[in-house]
Amino acid sequence: MNQPGNYFLIGVGVGCGIALLLASRPGRKMRAHLQKHATRGASYVQESASNLRDQAFDLARKGSEEITNQTNALAAGWEAGRRAYVKSVT
């Protein structure tokens, strides 16, 4: 547990606990408030993950297309070189 990330998470947990103890709202209202914001946060995370997934698929598709284009160009160059060699030899 000597990693800085662990200390950060412990600090966040302690801070959240203190914030709940010193909250200015009564329990029922605080729980409703936390639930509303947790739902918003979860929606935001899902939307962000969906956007990132779409971007990753788009980049993968573009990369695949570029590899195909480069492979075709290499094959065409190879074939042109082969034909030129055959023509020069005969």
C-alpha cells in the first residue's frame, strides 16, 4: 500500500466521510441528493465510454483501410517492377 494512488483513494474516502458528517441537509434529502448525482455520474460515464468505444472502432476501421491501401500500393509496385524486369530481360 505504498503507492501514491492508494493514498489518494484513502484521502478521497476520508474526505467523503467527513463531508457526509458535516452535510447541511438531513439524511433523507442528502441520500436523494447523492442518488441524483450518482445517477448523473453513472450516465456520464456510460456516455463517455460509448463515445470512446465509437472513436476506437472508427480509428481501427481507418487503420485497417490504410493498411489495405498500402498493401495494394505495395503489390502494384511489386508487379510493375516485376514486369519491368521481365521486359528488360527478354
